[in-house]
Amino acid sequence: MSTPRYNNPRIDRPEQVNDAMNGEVSLDYPKVAWLGTMLLVGTIGSALTISFSAVLLFVVTTCITLLFGHSLGMHRRFIHRSYQCPKLLEYLFVHFGTLIGLAGPMGMLKTHDMRDWAQRQNQCHPYFAHDSHWAKDALWQLFYSIKLQNPPAFEAEAEIANDPVYHWMEKTWMLQQLPWALVFFAIGGFGWVCWGIATRVSVGVMGHWLIGFFAHNDFDHIDHHNDWHVQGAAVQGHNIPWTALLTMGECWHNNHHAFPESANLGLEKGQLDPGWLTLLALKKVGLVSDLVTPHDLAPRAELVRRK
Ligand SMILES: [Zn+2]
Ligand SMILES: [Zn+2]
């Protein structure tokens, strides 16, 4: 009996085109306007209004949106369905994930899955592979987007595609900062808006690129951080141990390429995964259930253990 290759039903279908190589990278004006504004207010505005409480707000809101929003909400639940939770909690977590400022839920889903699909092909465009010079990759990922000549069709499952809340979140993803900005302004004035919105979004978006750059490049050519090899894939994932706390466990990216639907990312001894620990705590109080681990997943013929 042959073992199946990893399959993402939103993209991987027999009739799909497999050309992840040919495409055009061009300036994405909404991205430029959005991040440009955040960077401007987040640097000049924040420098002029710095205070202890504003910096504390930045730290607290960054931790909450990264852990509950980006990692647990957007990535492990919304994109990978790696655990179950009440719908209201899912909406709240995905809203926090949207606050990171990268895109709305539908945009995040498609961008994530297309990159993942491209990296699993035999070859893919350097935009997907992150294998350009770091400065060029930063410019590309932060301000440009790619248009493939022959893109595969992308189709979200009915549960997501027919959900009016997610369509609303997608349309209003930038505006979702606004109620928080008003609350911050009412309590702490303009300084809180600069630090709690603009600096947080700037750091979140640039940090997301930086981690993505290191997680897809083998700079030290040392295998000991990377236990799994996906045969035939153009790009391998790499673990970045020193960023475990900073990324809420998302840095165990070699594990993630090996077991995409696992709710646990820090699989080996000593791999700290704050996201997984939080899920275990939420499970204890009955808020989440059915946490998926590698043992629950079908074996992959193309997955090879390196040590
Ligand atoms: Zn990856
Ligand atoms: Zn993923």
C-alpha cells in the first residue's frame, strides 16, 4: 500500500496546474500605503510620544495578538484546523490575528496555502522560496506581491467560504484597528495609539517577514535544528530555536513543514512552544478540544527523518 503525499484540499487536486515558478512580482500599492502609514506613525509619532505606559501597552498587545491571534487563531485553528473550539472563540482569536496587520482572514488563508503549495513543488519562484538577498526579500514580501502565470485554483471549504462573519472581517480588516485605537486614545491619548497600533503593526509585519526569511533559509548548513526532510520539495522549513518565546512557538518551522496540521509545533525535547502550552491550559478549562498531534496524521511517503 502506498502512503499518501501531503494534500491540501483547498489547492491539491488532480487537475491542478503545478507551475509555481513562472510569475511576476510587482509593487502592491495598498500594501505600500498601509505599511508605509504604520511605519511613519509607528516611528516618528512613537518617538515623540514615548512613555512607560505606551511601551507597556505595545508589549502586552503584541503578546496577545501574536499568541491568541496569529498563532492560535489564524494559523493553528483557522488555517490548519488543528484543534476544535466554540465558534465565538474562533472569531475572537481570528480577529486578534487580523490585528497583526498582515491581511484579513481570507487573504491570510490564501497567501499561506499558496506559499505552502509552491514550496512543496519541485521548484518554485524565489518570491515563495525567500531565497533572494535579504534586502530584496524584505522589499518583496513587505511591499510587493506575486502573480503567477498559471496559478492553481484555490477554493476554501464551505464552512469558511459561506461564513458571513469572515467575509465581513475580510472587507474590514484594516478598519478593525479602529475601535481599539479609539479605546487607546480615550485612555492614553495619541501616544497609546502610536505604540498600541502603529508600532505594534509595524513590528508584527516586519517580524513576520524576518521569521519567514530565517525559517526558509539554511544559513548555518547545520542539520541539528532540522529533523525532517520533505523529499521533492523545493523549500525546506528550518527551526529557529532562539525565537521560541518571541514567536509563541511558530519558529519550529521544520516540524511544521513535516506535520502541517499538528497543533503542537515544539515536538522534540527542549523545544519550547508557548502556543501549545496555552492550548493545553485552555483544554484543561474546557475551551478547546481534539488537539491534533503528529500521531493523528496519515504517514507521508515523502517525509524522511534525518536523525
Ligand atoms: Zn514554510
Ligand atoms: Zn502553516
